[in-house]
Amino acid sequence: MSAKIKDELRALGRYMIDNQLVWGSSGNISARIGEDRFLISASGAWLGDLSRDDLVECSISDSRALGERKPSKEFPLHREIYAMRPEINAVIHSSPFYSTLIACTKEPVFNNWFVESMYYLERVGRVGYSHPGSDELAESVKREIMGANALFMENHGVLVCDTSIKEARMALHTLEVMCRMIIASKSAGLEIQTIPDEMVEDFLTNSGYRPRRRWPNDRRSGR
């Protein structure tokens, strides 16, 4: 299983480079490979050219890296997400141009513009700036991630998590497109026509694309 997941993560890294969702050696990606294990890109690894050796196995329960390579400095952040949300199987942290630009502002991002934004960006959160790899950053993400599948990390970048590598990849790409649309619409002076909240709720509940996402911090029936 781990070999297959490694190949999927390597393909994800290439996709991110090809679609300008990451640059240089920035960003880190991970995927769960068992109840208590996950793989994460190594420190300094270039996501566009990952080898299998660039993916480090880590423990979820005791914060240990199990391979010889040093994992990304953000691995405590990834570990916290897997520990808190057992349905999450992939985490991406990156700094795409438009998303990071929005992360450097207080501009809100909504999910009621188009179909993909409703589907992939159901709940978008925001955390204040903390240094990369710091305990403070991990704690900030920990406080917000129970109620969001995408986070703006102010003056830093973005983080998305989802049930599979494919879903997380598309959430990241959708977030970047959304941010590009925000900036383009403001530059052009266009007023965006949004989808009414009741229509968003109907889409999420009845569209049939997937079962309605159940949020760990939402006690309302069916949510």
C-alpha cells in the first residue's frame, strides 16, 4: 500500500508544479498509510521531482519519524490533523501565488460562487501568522481544523485536507482559482453574483456528488 501511496504523492507533487500550485522547495504534502502511520515529503524536497526516498514515514501517536530522512519541519502540523480527524487521508500545505496573496490580506473567501467552490471549499478558515514548523502554528491549525477543510495561514500560505489525495489536490486547485477570480473581479470592478445560501445547502445535501460531509465540531443532525 505504501508504495502505491508514494507514487500518488509523487504525481501530486508534479501536478502542483505543472499547475503553479507550488514553487521551488516550498510546500509539503502527506498521506495516511495506516491507522497510526503517514508519509510526508522530506525536509528540503522539491515536490516536482520527488523520489520514493523523499517520502518519510511518520507515526501519528508519538510524533516520531520512522525513516532515515528528516521529514518536513511542518510534520507536527500534519500529524495533528491525522490524529484529530480520522476521516482525513491527505494534507497539502503550499503557497500558490494568488492564494498566498489573499492570505496576506483580510479578504474573505466564500464558497457560493460556482459549483466547484461549493463542493471543494465548503468551509474555509483562517489562522494568524506563526513561524513555519512552530508549535504555535500547529496549535493554531489544531483549533481551526475541526471546522474547515481549507485554511489560509496568514502571510504564509494555505493548507487543505480531505479524504483522499485526489480530493485534496482538487480542493487546493479550486482554492487557487477562487483567489484568482477574487483578484481579477476586483481589478475589473465586477460585482460577483453569488448563489443564495439555501441553494448552497440544497446542493451540498442533494447534489449526489458525494454524501454530505460530516463535520467533527458540528453537532447538528446530518451534518
